[in-house]
Amino acid sequence: MPAYICREPVSEVKRVGSAFIQDKGRLKAAVRASSTGWYLFSEAGIGPTPIVIIGTLAEVTVWLKENKHIGIENRIVELPEIYMTVQPYIPGSQFVGLFPVHAAVQALAENIAGFAPGSELTDIAGGIKDLMGAQKARKGRFFDDVFSRSKAPKAPKPGMLYLRFHYLPSEHMSKVGEKKVAFEAVHDFLIELLE
């Protein structure tokens, strides 16, 4: 499968019943500007979101060579720089639980039960745990699926890279251009970076 270019999603926090989830969104195919054929950073629409290229090193280098005459153009006047970082691609869950009420109540119940063996508190805590267990079974383990605390799944292929471009610098990002950077220059920078 060849490398592909897309836009990073914007994360949102949503309320689901008595809990909150973070919807990290999905990657969206990046669209080139009709006037220049380049990918744009701008202040409107999807323009401010980071641009990413995903693939193995071989796939990414081929993609960069095939698209060497186009690149990324930054039309944000106050922030004209273009930064890049390279990291392993590890896709994560789209939904992450934030402060799930049932988990907090269960943890509280377990702590109370641990400090007061054989008391009424133990009976109350046990009742809460039983009620929550019944709720999970009744809802088909919905909460466990939505509010999973497990680690992100492994990358679909070993050695997948995530090249991220943005006009705002962050940790481990290097400046690769100002106003414009062609993918030919990105290719050379990537090879130099990985040597």
C-alpha cells in the first residue's frame, strides 16, 4: 500500500450520559489547493490542522519523490514557518473515556471496602459493585468498550512512519521551510534526519 497524505483531526470532548468522552476524530484525506496544486495551511476551514504523511520509510520516500514538484504552502501571515516531525505511527482509539462515573464509583467502593472489612460500609460497597456489574452485563459491556483504558493498538505494519507538518512548533519538530516547502526538500531532509 502506498503512503498517503491526510489532515489530522480536531479532538472534541462530548458528554455521553453521565460521563465524558474525548472523540479524537479520524484522519481526513488532504486536498490540494485548486489554484496551485499545493497543500495549504490557512486560517479558514480545515486549513489550520496539521498535515501528515503515513507509510513505511520506503513508501514515504517514493511518495515524496513522485510529488517532488508540489509541497506545502503556509498562507498564515503571522506564522509563516513550516515545521516537521517524524515518529512511529501507532493508531489509537478514536474514543477515550474522561472521568467515567462508573469507574470512579467502583474505585471508591473498592477503597471503602478495603478499609472497613465486615462492616455496613462493606455491604454498601459490595452492593454498588454488584449494581455496576449488572449494569455492565445489561448494556453488553458498552462502558468497557467506550471507556477502554487499554493501550492503543499496534501499527498495522511494522515500521510505519508518521510525518507531521504544522505551522506551530512543538517538541521534536524541526523547521523545514518558511511560506513554502517542496516535497523534494522534505525528502532530502528526511533522508538526512534518518542517517
